[in-house]
Amino acid sequence: MKIIHINISHFRNFKKVSLDIEEQLYYIFSPNGAGKTNFLEALMCVTQGRSSRAKSVFDLVSLQSESNFTRVKSIIEKDEIYINHLFEIDAVQRKKNLYHNNKKCSITKFVGRVPSIWFSPDVIKIINTSPAKKRDYIDNLIEQLSPSYYLALRSYKRSLKNRNKLLEKYDKKYDLQMKIWTENLVQYGVKIIEERKCFFEMLNDELEKLSNQNTRYRFRIRYIPSINTDDIFEEDLSYTYLQKLREFFNIDLEKKTTTKGIHRDLWEIYICVLPNNDFIKLSDFGSRGQQRVGMLFLLMSIAELFKNRTGNYPILLFDDIFSELDKENENMIIDFILQKRIQTFITGVDYNLDSKYKIAKINLQADARFLRYL
């Protein structure tokens, strides 16, 4: 799977971009502020229908543009079939429109058709970031593999918001509404737990395969649900979830928020240390170098998981990650990309990659194909 053409109109600091993409690996470089990250963001929008950076899609609209529309169009070759994707923002109607093969569609019909993975220095540091950001990162991946997960997560968040509003002003007259929103949390929460458990089990399988190929490092990932699911039969999970919410109801009333549920789930990466082959938490005990390698192993495992689930590798969007890596790890990830033939776009301030690699280069500041407002 690969993007073979991209057309960008009135997106951030770009006025018009029309680019035929002929190579597997592109390195896009320029001084800061020229729009390297904006270009990757446009690729993410046209593959996932959303941005990893913008708080609102309307932040993507160029302030210098006189056009009422921001558009990113792409042609993707997938299994010898050509797919057209269009991401559009209507500035007048204040709407986002998504099109698959020239037909308007919902985001659930759009997400997952052309999977992509965003990777940046912030993602490399995700091992030490907040649980909420770690959940968001994994949720973004699972949503591309399972449209039903996206729907369940959206419904869960809506139910959680309504339940928390009732907790803030609780009175006996709201008992029926509380019962409804609590049961909704259980219904959607169970679906999310099952999907997350399956995802992390498959991810661990891929991490184990990588570890067998690289005897220097062994990593393992652990999913830690807020609702303890150890030794619970699948048919009992709904009952256990509901009982836990009832058990903590008085605490929830006191804190005016729901303290148990999938919105409190955790995950951690562990590294194996010699001579006892003990696994220790990477965030607490791993060196900075080990944490970087752990994230690269995680990235490669995610790519393999997508290949196994969908039949295609995802498109990789690397925003300035080599500023965080040494040459050994830099070469490890490039070797992986070229060996697996994964379409990848990498950004950086200047071109300083190893000359032994066949990498297409784009100087974003000097290339006439990129017309900027700035």
C-alpha cells in the first residue's frame, strides 16, 4: 500500500501542492517553520480523516487563504487497486467532509481504509507521559483496525460525560438516568476492554518475534485494566464491571467523577535484564537509550501487527524523530523500513542520513512544487 499522488490546497501554510510520489522512502528537510510537519499532518488527515496536532480541524485552514475550502486529495495504490481519498474543510459551513472513491462517507467508513502511524519525539517519550496520552495513542491505532472500536469509544465517552454531570448534581430523582448511563458504560466498556486485550496480546506476540531476532533486547508490554479482568470469564465481565461501578458509587459521589472504568486503564513497557531475565518497568528503570529502543521495537511491532491484521503495512509518518536517535538506532529503523518496503515519510532540519541508503530527498524550502503563503 502506498500513496502515489498528493494534492494539498489551502492547508496551514501551503497554498497549492501537487506531488507525484514515486519512491518508497522520502526525507523532507528544511529549516524550522517551513512546513515539514504540516506536510505530514496533511498526509495524516487524508489517511485518517483527522490530525494528531490540531485541537480543532478548523485550525488547519490557512489564515492567508481567500478560498472557502481546505482540501487534501490523494490517490492510493492498495493491492493493485487505486483508491481516491479526499479530506475537506468547508470554512463557510464549518464542516469537515470525507470522501472515499468520490463518495462522501462518515469517519468510521474512512478510518482504517488507509492506515497510517504518526511518530514524533513526543511519541518516543510516551513511555514517561501521562496515562491519558498513552491511552489516546493506543486508541488511535486500534480505531484504524476496528471501526466498531471507534464507535464504542465515542459512545463510552458520551456516557461517561453524562454520568459525571449527574454525579456533580446528584439527587435521588436522577436514579433512573444514573442507571441508564452506568449500564451504557458497562456495555461499551466491555467491548473496549476486549478489543484492547486482543490488541496487546497480538502486540506482545510481535515484540517476542523481534526479541528472538535481536538477542540484545527483549521487551514486553502489559495492559492494566482499571476493572481487574484476571480469571474472569468473558460472560462474567459485564457483571464484574457493573459491580465495580456500584462498589465505588459513594466514592464517585464524593469526587464527583467516575473513578473506575476503561478511561482509567494503563499500559506499560517492560525490558528484560540479565543475568536473571527479570522484566522491569522501562519508564522507571530503563536508561534513556533503552527507552528509545523500546519505542522503536514497539513501532516495528505495531507495523507488523497491522500487516498481519490488514494484509498491508501502514504508511509511516516520522516527524523529526532522528533528532532523538543515535546512528545505530537510526540505521535500525531505516533498515526495517527498506527491508519491509513500507512507504515512509521522514522530516528533519537538514539532510544528514547515511549515504548508503536509497532515499528520495525533498528540500521543502527550495522545491518549487511547494508554494507557501509565508
